[in-house]
Amino acid sequence: MLSASRRSRLQRRRLRSRAGAIVALVILASGVASALALRAAPPAGATPRSGASAGAAPALAASAPGGQLAPYLRFTGSGTVRVTPDQATLQFTTAGSGSSLAAAQNQASARMTTLLAAFQHAGIAKEDLATGSGWAGQDGQHPGRYNATQDLTVTVHDISRAGALLALGTDNGATSSYGPSFSLQDAKSFYAAALRAAIDDARAKAEAAASLIGATVTGVVSVDEQGGGQPPILTMRTPEAGDSKTNPVPVSPGTQEVSASVTVVFAYRTN
């Protein structure tokens, strides 16, 4: 029979053998699992596919290449027409002063009433007489004194009368005058003519450029208006103290330029 100590040593050997086998199996299983995982995983950057999408091409590959842009020519053009103004605007101010605010305002109002009556008597329609903003307050340089002003704008449709009406205002209560400011009663029609000239100018440039490259302008793609118009012509006169009878002010409207500027995009085809 085996002694107790020998049986103990044999049991320990068996246990170590079993533990080594278990460790070996665990290592083998881990290696197999890693290998399977590496085989199943797609390469880096690949698109995963599953189910119904398997075998389908990526969306990027399915997209069609973009078409070529249509050929365009882009040019600016300008146009100007010269016209004689047919309308004028005159501006007048009446002033008053006194020892109270009411006294100053009443004096300015009395002068404005006289001024309005004079223009209406001269045949200016009420719709062409527009009173504007007024002012009244204490005189900063003279304590105890007050000042007031009132404004009037007169629209004159017959420019030949502008000088006489300036003098009329001076003689009938106006303490200062401004104008005439010349303008056009029908500015839109003249601007339309300038706009047509600007577009024609741009097209002439486009056709010249197209002929140099062996192409033909086929149409207009877009028109971008750059603005324009006519600046008012202003003159100013302030009546001098002591004027008793004012002569008509010389007035000459001259001519004005109505201008337009555009940027036009043209389509063309090669010959």
C-alpha cells in the first residue's frame, strides 16, 4: 500500500496537470475567437453591407457627374439723356420776434398768412402751397426775447415764373428764400430712355467680345440696375434788410442729365 505522504504527492500532480490543460484550452479558444473576428471584420474604410443592402454600390459611385455650365458674357452699360427741367420748387421762411413766445409766433403767422395770400392771388393753386415745420423758442443771445419761424414750399409748374415768384415772396412777408430747385414732372419716362440706352451699350460690348471669340450672343440672362437719376439744381437767395420792392430774380433752368447704369449677363453660343 502507498503511504499517506505519497498519495498526497500524486493528488497534487493530478491537480496541476488538470489546471494546465484548462489554461491551454482557454488560450486555444481565445485564439480561435480572435481569428474568426478578424476574418469577419471588413477592411478599414469599407462600407458595411447587410440584408437587402448587400451587394449594393455606394451612393457616391452612383451619382452622375455634373454638367457643364452654360457660357455667359457679363458687361456693364451706361446711358444718359439730356432734358430741360419743367418744374421748380421754391422755399420761403417767415420769422417773428417779441417779448413773449406768443408774440413771436403771432408775428411769424401774420407774415405767413400774407405770403400765402400773395401766392394764391398770383394764381398758385393751394395744392402747390405746402407749409412745413416751424420753430419757436427763447432767443439765446437776448434774454427776455423770443423768436419763431415758419416754412413754406411752393411748387412751380411754369419755370418762367420762378424768378418773379421769388421776388413776390420777398415783398410779401418772407424773411428768407431758397431755390429754385429744378426737377422733372415726368422723370420716369426720361429714366426709361436712359435705361434702354444703358442696356444697348452693354449689348454692344457683349457682341463685340463675342465676335472676337467666334461666338454669337443669343439672349439676355439677367439685368441688374445700378441706379441713376438726375441731381437737382439749386440756387439760393436771402433778402437783404431794407428791400422795399424786389426785382424778379434771374432764373435759367439749363438742362439736366438723366442717367442709368446696368450690369447685363448675356448667353452666347460658339459658331
